[in-house]
Amino acid sequence: MTQPSTSGDRLCSANFIAEEEQLAEGHAKQSAVLANSQQPAIVHPNFDPKRLPLDPARPLTDIPEPARRLNSQLRRLYGSSTRFYQPNTSSLSKWALMASEALAEHLSLLSAARLVELPESFYHNHSEQPLLSSLTDMTLLDMADIQRALQTYPKLTRYGFLAADIINEDNINTDSGQANNHTTDNNHIKKALASESLRVLTKRYNPDELLNSVYADDWQVILQPQQFDSGEGSLATDLMACSVAVHALKHCSTRKTINHNYSAAQICQHLRSYLLSQIVFEPAQRHAYRQVRLFTGHIIVAAYHLGWDIHVNSDGQCYFNISSRCGLLTRYANMQDYDINGWSS
């Protein structure tokens, strides 16, 4: 019996090894080409041949930011890929800026009950004004910035001014009849505040838990912050809310005279829609933005910080020299404008 020949098997194995080597060389060349044409998202300067190594003894002013912005990082990773979809923000309507399934169901229910009337301009954009920049570029205020506004308006709270707190000191008379009326007004205000506090205390849920859970939708937390406000804290410590207001209002143009068509309460409604749009565009910051509750007092602090002209009526309404053509008022909705039959957002 003769032993079978193994020359054929050796030839096959040699050809297989040669093909593997060729494939490895091809992958190596392809990797080199990709490395030269497409830089990775993050390259440490010590490993980048185009940059000088970092000096450990460099001054503190020479230290770069610890992290890059999320969107720019995703753009470098995915580019124009369909996995990273970014809509054309220049043509988005007021509804598209804050659209969600939960809000759509709520608005459809209110529309069916004839509680709101949504015009055609709500679903189609007719403004050429650009959108406001993202909150990722926001600069935080300091407590001293808010304190300056409080020193100018000592009676200012996060909810604005009370009617009895706007009385001009020059008009105060020591007459007994006017003193009695002033006392009566204060009693009515105290009763209103007591009933408001009682309404909050009698709720069966903890507002802080809802802000960190999935029990309340994003639109409800942002557009109806009064439902989740426990009254704790003060305007002096609302750094995030005042910073958001300053970031949005600094992109708004002003006019020479006071615009009595838009009060601080109305501007606050537009600003809440802007904050809700940031949750839609920046889902990674969703939990942080849900903690921001915007009220009228934050708008007044922001206007004072920006040096705007402020006019306060005797009823507590506050007006500014804001232009009606700015992007905040034309691109972001005021949900109370669509209120009929007593429904309020």
C-alpha cells in the first residue's frame, strides 16, 4: 500500500496563506487611507503628528475645554449619514419645534372639545427670522447679577410683581381711608397666597419626583411649571432659569419705545416654548432642562441685566422695549394665544 501524496494539500495551504497576507495588506492600506482622510472625533495632541505635545507646565489659561459639544461630536462621527438626522431648522413651524406624540394627543383632545383653536400659522412657518441659538452656548449668570436686579426692584419675586407692591411711594398718602384700603388689599393678597400654598400642599404627588420621572410629559413640565412648583427657593437662587432668559432675550432686537403689546408674562410663554424645543433638539440634556421652571420674574431679571427699558404698570404687568419682529416672538408659540373657553396652559 502506498502512502497518499500531500503535495496538493501543501499547495492549497500555501495559496491560502498568500491570500490572507494580501487581504491583510489591503486592510492596512485602507486603514491608512481612512486615517489620513477622516480624522477620529477625538485625537490627543500627544498622539497627533500635526500638533505639538502638551506642556505639563503650561499656564491654566492654556487649558482647553474638557469636553466638546455633543452635536459637533456626532457630526464628525456620522457626517451626513441618515443615522444622524438633523432637520432644516430654517423652515420649521411653531409646532415642529416642540412636536411630540404626547403633546399632539393633548392638543387633539382639546381641539375636539373646542377648548383651543390652532391657526394655520401654528403648523406652517411664515417668518423669515432665524431660530435662537442652542442652550449649549449659554453663559451662566452669577448670583451677583440677580442681586443687582433685586436691589433695584426689592419687591420682585420669581412670579413678578404683586399689585400692592407696585404702588408709587410718591402717591402714598397718610390719610386713614387710603390706609384702610391699603390694608384691605394686603389682606386679599395674603389670602390669595395662602390659598395658592394650600393648593400646592393638598396635591397627592411630590412635584420633585415628577420632575425626575416619566409620570409627567416634557410639555407639561415646561409649559405648565406652576403645576410643579412647591414655592421653595427664591428668585435670587434661580441661576439656571435667569440664565436661560438672558440667553434667549439677548438674541432679540429692541425698539426705541416701550412695546405694550407684549408683557413679561406673554414673553415668558414664548420662552417656555423655546425651552421645550431645546428638549426636542437636545435629548441628552432632557433631564437637566426639565428642572428649569420659567416664570415672569426671570424675564424681568434678564431684561434688567441686558439694560432694557422696563415699564411697570400699577397692576403689576411689566413691559419692555422689545421688537415684535424678533425670532423669539415670531418662531416660538405662545400657547395661551390659542386659548378659548377658559383653557389656560
